[in-house]
Amino acid sequence: MRIVSGQLKGRRFSPPASFKARPTTDLAREGLFNILNNLIDFDRQIVLDLFSGTGAISYEFASRGCESITAIEKNYNHFSFIKKTAQQLGLNNQIKVIKADVFKYLERNDKKYTFIFADPPYNLAELEELPPKVMNGQWLTDDGLFVLEHSPTHNFENTPFFWQSRHYGKVNFSFFRFE
């Protein structure tokens, strides 16, 4: 895997073969960040990366100059990998990695974010509940953006606060915002 843009463009990181996460493909990440380039000012973002997996999304935000990224990952091996990789890339001042269940973290969180990204397991039982939970949870600033990665079998167009969706092969991104 590689970082697709920013000051660390081209830097590679390799999760172990035993890794159980489904990482967002380089093509999908590149497409997502091309869209975000036109929507947000990266150096002003306070990012929450839910279900962080390999940490790829957090590294992309850090590479583009975001100073505050919080990555939430429940799996100890994935959590350790993200911490180690962030340190190797010199990003441990930008990325705060927390080992926690996403839903428990959100319940006790009182911080607001300008951007929330979630890449849950595609078969997550609570997947349909995630957009309303995030959008109604007081964690996103009024001008913030929430992006959910999901499989093509899910459609969130009729979900409150849905804005748009983009598709990159078998990777779909649904965008939510307050209007």
C-alpha cells in the first residue's frame, strides 16, 4: 500500500499477511481525496477516523497537513500496526491512535470534528444505524462532513443528511452533511 498524495506521496506501508482488515484500495483513496481537495481545507480539519484498520485514511490526512487526526481501532494488532506505522512515517504528533470499540468511544466522546470517516466491516450489523448515529450525535461541527465507506449492496440515499455518493469498483463512499 502507498500514500497517494501530499508530502508523503509514494511512501509505502505493508500490513502483515495475517491482517484481517479490508483496506481501502489506493484507487478508491485517490478518488476520495481528489473529491475532498475541492471540498475542504486540509490544514483546518479535525479528523476522526473510525474503524481505522490499516490507518491508510489517517496517513492520507496527515500527509496533506491535517494536524489533528484521531484514529479509533478495536483490534489490538491493527491498533499496534497503526501506531508503529505512524511513528515510522513521522506522524505520531499528528495521529492519535486509540484502541477502542467505535460505538463505546462515541458514547463517551465530547469532542467535535470537522471531518469524520468510517470504514466499518461491510457486514457490520449496525451499518444502517451508523449515519444517523454520527449525524445526530453532536460529534460533527455544523459545517462538517461525514463519509462512510461501504459495499455496493448498501444504499444510503434516503438516509437523513445524505448528500452524495461515489463508487470506485466495489468501494462506495456516501457523503453526509448538514445543509
